[in-house]
Amino acid sequence: MKKSIIYSCFIGLGVLSIASCSDPMEEITEIIFDREFSPIDLEANNVKETSALLKWNPSASVSDYTVEVYADDSLSFASSPSLTKDVTDSELKLEGLTYDTRYSVKVIAKDAKNSSRNSKPATLFFRTAAQQIFNVIEEDNIGDRSVVVSWKEGEKDVTELRAFGPAGELVSTHVITDAEKKSGKAKVEGLTPETKYTLKLYYIVNGVLKERGSKTFTTIIDLEGATLVTPSEDISGIIANAKDGDVFALTGGTFVVKSSSESATAGAIAISKNITIKGVNPMRIPTINGRFELNDGASLTINQVNMDGTGTTGDQCFNFKGTNVGGVSVNNAEIKNYTKGVYYVNVEAKIPYIKFNNCIIGNIACEGGDMFDCRKGCIDDLSITNSTIYKSCAERDFVRFDDASGSFAGATPKVTIDHCTIDAAANKSGKRLLYVRFAGTTINWTNNIVTNTAAVWSNQSKTAVPTFGNNNVYFKCEKLNVLDGAEGGKTNLFVDEGRTELDPQYTDAANGNFKLKNESVSKLKTGDPRWYSNQ
């Protein structure tokens, strides 16, 4: 009896299953939407002065599109289109456009049977490239407060020139005259010396600016009150006849200082006044082949002028001869090829300052003298900042400052070495980076990179412990990184506790390129800033 009941249940389920399969659902063959889908990923590629390539992903089951282009428009579509074109492909090359013009685009997917079902438009905004009709700006056409620029003679579609400052601010506007249109040349004034500008040439159509040219340049140094000097003149004689406060502006080229010695091809410029020497053009920095001797009454400022000791007697670049002298300041310069050192003070002179900033100093042999060398004098403020020193001081001390404090009561000199890259200096065991013994001197050593030296910091008990800062990098500087204050002061007396020993990975140190390839070091913002990887 139980078996019979179970059998009947299974038969019933089978009947239900068969009945279900005999009633199939109706097949769906088409879905109709209210309108076509809009094209997607619309973009403008290869945008040039007068052309651009529009591309988009096609809509499903659509082969026809309408493209509308609106000039001087930023997605407002307020005016009539300047171009309407029907296409069957998913791209369109636009030609005959106007330079430096804003364009808005609509692309509509069309329904071939019913236009009311056309898609909503895909939209895009782009700007054509500006023109460049400027000629190269000649160096001699860049002044301290003005610049002369040129373009094709007879060009009528030019309206005005605008000069923009380093922060993009408008600083000067010059309306182009008919005579300037004819000559293709104009002068823009109202600029500031030693400033980087971007100059733009515009054609104004219906109040809309169309850029036709752009050039970036830097104005030269301030020539007001300065005496221009060319390489063909006797710079030594000119300075010998200088008045106190005179400024000399040197044009590009090499100024060879006349020599009175048969053994030297380049001599020394004797100074006894407060003078300034600066290069005229940052793109053509002049070089003085010679040395300086500072006599009583002398002080010297050098900016944007390189110094070369080739063929000199071998003495230092700056030799202090008088006891009543002022300071020396050197900015934006390269100093190279001096035999004995950079400066030498072997007289009882109280010098207010010696400063080197943004300098590259190389190939200073230091045979017969130390790199920065003061024996009998007092320098109130010695600073070397934002500079690179390399291939120099192979077997001598880096900074030497002997103790002449007995001759200068109450003096408290300050030595600052900051943001410098120093490679292979004083690279001999037992030599010192800081041979500073003048009593009362404070030393600030911050943000520097030192590499490849066998020198110690100091083995002199009179040398004050420097103020260190910002993770100074010391790579392959074994003696600098080991504290050894043995009795008698014969070995390294202090270390920088905040140091790192990372490899800066210079690009080409052998040839003077110290650009940092190690991003970890570059991020520390230490060493000469010109070598940071983002510069």
C-alpha cells in the first residue's frame, strides 16, 4: 500500500512538468528607446593653429552624425554655428580654424527614420594654438627697461603687445602704430632691470584677443649711472681711474687684464675705491681673466661676471693688500683656475664681509694656500651660500681662519656655509673642512651636501662646534661621520648628528654636473638649489 502511494506522487509531478513546458513565453526581438544614445568620449586631438581632429565612440546602431562647431564660444552655444557637417564616421578633421580661438562642439547621433529621435548632443570645448610670428629676440635688443621685438614686415593683423611679469601679471601694454606694422618692429618700455618677462603679440577682433606670438626674455642689469665697458678696453686702467661708488657694466666676452709680469699673461686689477662690476646680459656673461688686489679704501661687488685665473701669477683671485678695506661680495659667478686659492688675507685688516652666493667654484688647486684663507685678519661675516665647490683644494684646508683675535678686541666673526654642494674638497687624510681658530667665532653649517673627501671636520680645540641643520648629506666622507675626540685633538672632534649618508647620484660630477638623480636627496632640499631634480 505505501509503495503504491509514492508511485502515484511521482506520476503527478511528471504531469505537472510536462504541462509547464507546453506553455512557452513570447520571444523578445527588439527594444525601442525614446531617442538614440549620445556619442561618448568626445575629444579633440592634435589641436593646431588652424585644425583639430574630433573623435568619439560611436552610438549603437547609428551611422550618421551631425557636427556643429561654434567659434569664440565656451559651451554657451549662444550664436549660430560657424560650421555644420553631417558625417558617417566617428571622427572629423576640422580645418580652416582661426588661431588662438575658443571653439565649442556638438555631436548628435541621428536617427535615419525619425529626426525627433536624434540623440542629445555630446559637447566639447577646445582652443586652437596661438601663432608664433615673432622673430628671435636679438640679445642687443634687450635693454634694462625695454625690449625691441620684430615680426614680418607689412603684417597688418597686429594690434598690441603686452608684457607679463614673473607671476603672470600684466606690467606693460604697447599699442602698435601703422609705422610699426609697416616696419614689423616695435619697442616695449616700462620694464624693470633683471626681470623675467613673457611678451605676447595680439590681434584684437571684435574685442576678442588672438595671440599671434609669444617670447620669454630677461632684462639686463640696471644701466642707470653705469659705465659700459667692452672687452677691447683696458679694464684695469678704467678701474684705476674710478671714483668712489662707480658702477661698471661689462658686455659679453673675455676681459684679459694687462700683466706687468713676464711670467703671466693675465695680471691683477688694483682697487682702492668702492666699486661695482656687473655683467650686462644674463645670456652672455662676461669673463675677467685676471685677479683683484684690494688696497686701502677698496670694496668690491661683483654680479654676473665670471673670474678665470688662467695665465695669472698663481696668486688668489682676491688678495687683500690694505688694512683699511671694505667687503667683497660675489654673486651669480663662476670662479675657476686659480692656483693658490679663492681669497687671501695676510694683513691685519678688519673686513666687514666676504660673501659668495650662487657661485660655481672649481679647479682651484690650492698649491701654496688654503681655499678660503685668512691668516692675520678678521672677517666679521664670511658666507658661502647656494654654491657649488668641486675639483678644488685637493691637499689643503677648506676654510682657514687663523686666530688673530688678539689684534681685534671684542670681534665675534660669523662663518656661514649654507645650501652648498661640496665635492672632493680637502681630500687628504688629516686635512680639515673647518680650520677655524679665531676666538669667538660662530659657525653655521646648514643644508649642505658633502661628498668624496677624506677630510675631518677639525682637529683644533679652538674650532667651535657648528650649528648643524637639515639632514646634511655626507656620502663617502668616512672621517666626517666618525666622532673621535682623542686627547691632543689630532682627529675628528665632532660630527653632525642629523646627518644622512645617502648617495646623491650626481648626473656627471666629473664634468661639473651635480644634478641630483636620487629623489630622496632632492626632496631634502639640501645642497646647491640649482641641482635639485625639479629645477
